[in-house]
Amino acid sequence: MRWSVLGYAAVGAAVCLAVGLRGFAADAAALFDGKPPMAMVARTLAGWVGEHPALLILAAVGGAASGGGLGWSLGGLGSRQRGLALATLLAPALLTGTEHGLWASWCVGLAAGTLATWPKAPLRAAGLTAVVALLSPPVAVACAIAGFVLRPSAGPLVLAVWCATLGEGGAIDVNGLAPLRVWRSDSGLGTAGLLLIPALLAIGGPWRLRIAGMVAAVLAYGPLVVPPSASGHALPIPLPALPFALLGAETGWMGAGVVAVAALALAAMAAPPRRAAFCVALVAAEGLASVARPPSPLPLTTPVAISALAERTGVILYLPVGLVSVSAPARAPLWRHQAKTHGRLLYADARSVTDVDPILGEPGVIALSSLLNPAAGWLIPPLDGGTVLRALGVTELVLDRAALDRASLARLDPVLARLYGPPQRDVAAGIDLWRIEAVGEHTLSNPPHLRRDGDDGTTTWLTVEELLASGRQPTPPTAMEEGQ
């Protein structure tokens, strides 16, 4: 038993530390700006040692606790069973490691212990679930709902409601195209685990435990899903997590997949050996694939461009702008986190906007959306660059180059330079900055919205190619120097 627990702790620490070394910016924002009680510990630690070292310390300590908890929950195992259970430790940190992942990956051991305890000792299981809620309320909700499946009663449902009220507010997760992009080369997003439900169906073992795991996997897909749409006007479809999101747990649902992984680990102990090994290997491989190309790491120091934003006032608009009908930018949590450095307001709090938001009348915003989603066929309104920005109080336009791939940047750079002139570029941080000067009062005569060729009033609207052909060649950017 002692070797098993220590071995699990070592592997858990190694896996979570490896994820932390990748330096996920979104994880850092969730750790240091989050609402869960443990976020206060993270902020205190970051104040002592800095954010990046704190990220690594939390990853190692949390991974060790998670792995040790899994080893304790599974008890005395043979060598084959130890191998299977150790493999399942790969999945939580990797499947959830790009969004609220570290808090969730801490919970795999507690989740396994909770699932194993619900049938025999529900009060003890409720206590374990409450501990999970201190780390990740969505994971705790998944534990409670899984407990309802394992031992139906009103208690787990009441507990799930309480856990949801501890959750993170802001904007409801829309798990749009992320799961469907995981195998594409341009993906930087993790998934909730597409293979978790098939693996739980096929692995064998206690059927009620597997159903509990599948319910948790469904919760991991978030409160809403937006199906792919060539038109860009797809309507979100509510999912089972939505009622709990409305109670307060609006973000971090990807982490609920940890409970499904814990159920898979427990089921593997009673499943046919070869089938269990195959199913666990599939889920672990998906975890590796989901972080093959993660979002850019947390900067070790504050970028020059971010510090320069403190020199002025007004609203800041980050590009790319996310659309509710498509998906939110993967690095938006980092933008909100960095706002604490410059103290400025971000347009829409850097969250996704609706299709009728006024910002979609700004030529540069639509040009970027058209380049990223050419099938939508959106046209660019015949306005000077910055007209809509001035009307909305935006005084800085920021392009986070790390949020886009090289092909998109190659097409976008001349468009933005044509509209706004040469940017100030922080080469080290990958940030382009334009200052939008306020020139008198501006109003929006026409409520702007997304329009396509053939729509009313689009006779003077342009495609991206027509926009580039309409003016002079762009001039190169100017570099931002250290200390400027």
C-alpha cells in the first residue's frame, strides 16, 4: 500500500508538473484570478515567489496529492492494475490542462475516492465532495451528480446545487468547435474528452459506476454547445450543465471530465484485462493529442506592450474578437489577467459578443472574422478604420499574435496596416498595438451588423481583397523597445 500511494503521488506530480512547465496562460488566469477558495492560496503564493514559480509549485503539489489520493482509493492492486491506474493519471491533467486544468487535475484522487465511497458511506462521500468544491466547483457538481446515480436520493442533488453556487461567474462556457478541432493542426484547445463515453461503454465493470462516469463526461461538455455553422449564425444548444451554470458555476466545466476518468480507473479494476488496457490507452492518447499544440505560455515578465497600456485611458479592444456563434478566443483569460497590470477596461471584458454587437461594424474586426471564417462570407462596411472604435470609446487596439496561426497572420497583417497604419510591435511578446486617437464626437448612423453579399445596403461594402486593392501598400510596423 505504501509503495502504491507513493508511486501514484510521484507520477501525479510528474504529469501535472509537465503540464505546468508548458506554462498554460489560461491556467494561470484561472489559478490567480479565480473565485474558488484555493485561488486565495495561489494568489498569496504568487505574491511571494512570482506567478510562474507558483504555477509550477501548485502543479507539483496538486499532482502529488491527486496521485496519492488515487492510489489510496484503489487500495491493494496487482502490477497490471497499477499500470492501468497510473495510465489514467495522464488523462485528467492533459484533457483538462488547457482550461482551468490544474485545479481539476488535482481532483482525480478525491473523485475516485468519492465515487468508491458513495454506495457505502454517503456522508463521507459528501464530505469529500465538499473538499473538491474548494478546488473546482464544476468537478464537485459532477461528483455529486455521479453520487446520485450511484445511490439515488435527494442529498446528492442538494449538494450539487450548493457546489454550483461556489462557482466562477463571468460568462457561461460555450463548448463550441473546440471538441471538433482537436485533431486539426491549427488547434490550441483541449477537449472534455471525446473518447471518455465510448471507453466507459466498452470497458466493462459495474454498470452503475460507468453510467455515473458518462453523466460526468456529459457535464464536462459545458452548459451550451454551438454546432458548426457555415453561416456563422448557429444557435447554442443547452446541455445538462446549464442549470448549474445559472446557479453560479459558469466556467471550468471541462474539468468535470476528471470524474469520468476516475470512474474509468475504478471500472478498469473489475474489467477484462485486455479490454481495460485498450480503453485506458485510448483515453490517455487523447489526452496527449489534446495538448499537442497548447496555447502560448504565461510570460515570465510583463510584456512591454502591456505596461505601455497603462500610459493612457479609455477602453482596450483585443483581437481576435470572439463571436458567441463561433467560439471564444483561447487566450482571453490571459488578457483579463493582464488587465490587472494596466488597470484599463477591456471591451466586453474580452468575452464573446453577439452577432449584433456594435463592434462588428468596425472594418478591422470584420476583416479578421472574414479571414478566420471565410465560409461565412461577411463583408466589410465602407468606414474608415477606427470610426466605430472611437464611437465606442476604444482608444487602443491590441492584436495578440499568439492567438492566431502564421497563415492567418500573413493574411491579416496587410489588412490591419491598411486600415490603421503600422503598428507598434512588441516582438518578444507577440503583440501589435495601435493607438486610436479621439477626433471629435462620432455616432453610428446605421446599427452595424454582419452582412453578406446580396443583403440590403451592401452595394458599397467590400470583400477583404477589395479592401486591400482600394488603397496604398501598408508600411512595416515599428518595434517597441524595452523601457519605452
